[in-house]
Amino acid sequence: MDWYSFWLLIHLLTFVYWVGADLGVFYSARLIVNPNYSFETRLQILKMLGWVDMIPRYMLLLTFPVGLTLSYLTNLGPQSIELLLIIFIIFILWILLVLKIHKEEGSLLGTKLAKIDLYLRFIFIILLLLSCMCSFIMKYPFKSDWLVLKIVFFSFTIICGVGIRITFKPFMEAFMELSKNGSTNNVEDKMKRSLNHAVPFVIGIWVFAGLAAFIGLSHERLF
């Protein structure tokens, strides 16, 4: 196996674990809003959801530096090994930040770090879309239209992820209320509404990630 095949395999695996784990998270959330389950059962499902949800978060952050490596190897992206190393260091540090957020969940520090992570995602989205705009116009930093389109779809998945985080916040607030005061119609409705509001963003991730993968695998025939 050459280096290109190795990084291509890693790239495909990040997609598989990302989308596959995301399906598990969505199904688990549906179980939590079922009032027929006891609070203890719902709490255990939530803990499992929180752990599984870390996998797509890690994979999303790995996808870009791995994809950038492929663009470097195929001469379709920036030809700077120094830039590539810097990108890898940044994203490894970002993954460590996400891990720290998970460990500090519920604490003041965890809340502050989560806000930093959210701001970083906004910056990342803007930088990705700006680089795509420049690439369409000047063929830099990415030299192929199919790759630029793939990155645009990848950007949309991150936007959907931010949308899920925002719409899912009332869900966690309602669950905390459930833990303190027990089940009420208001609490149950609030959790269901929050989950339903997140559904379009969840589907958006599946669609845009699928389109990005399709373009990556079919670009030789499409472009």
C-alpha cells in the first residue's frame, strides 16, 4: 500500500465512523424522549449517547487534515509540507479540546470551553467557504472544481452540526429539569420539540456528507 492509498483509506474510515456513529446518536435521542422508560433508563441512554457522540466529533475534525493530505499528494491543494504539519497540529489540539469538554461536561470550565469550540467552528466554516470562493476564482488554494465543491458540502455539514448544537440545547435543559422535578407534560414536550427542531440538521449532515463522499468517489466520471 502506497501513501496515497493509506491516506485515502483513513479518509474513508473517518466518513464511515462519523456518519455511522451519528445514526446511533440520533436513534438514542429518540429513546430518551420516550416517557415509558424510567428516568434511570433514560439517564443511562443519555450517558451512552454522550459517549457515542464524541466519535463523530473526532472524525469531523480528522476529516479535513486527512483530506488536505490527499490534496497535497495529488497536487490539488497547497504544496507546502510546513502548512500541512501546522494544520495537523491545530486539529490535534482541537480534538484534545473536544476531549477536555467531554470530561468537564456540566462544569463551568466545560461550558466555557464549549463556547470556544463553537466559536472555532464558526471561524472554520468562514475560512473554508472563503478558500472555496478563492479557489473557484483563482484556482488557489484548491485547483480542482470537484474538490472545491466537495469542501463546500463539507462546510455545510459543519453548519448543520452547529445547528444541532443550538437546537439541542433546550433538550438538555429539559432533561436537567426532568432529573430534578420528574416527568411533566411541559418537560416531555420541550424535549420532543427540541429533538424535532434538530432533525432537519441531522438529515442535512447525512445528505451533505453523502454528497461529498459521492463527489470524491465519482469525480473522474462527473468532471
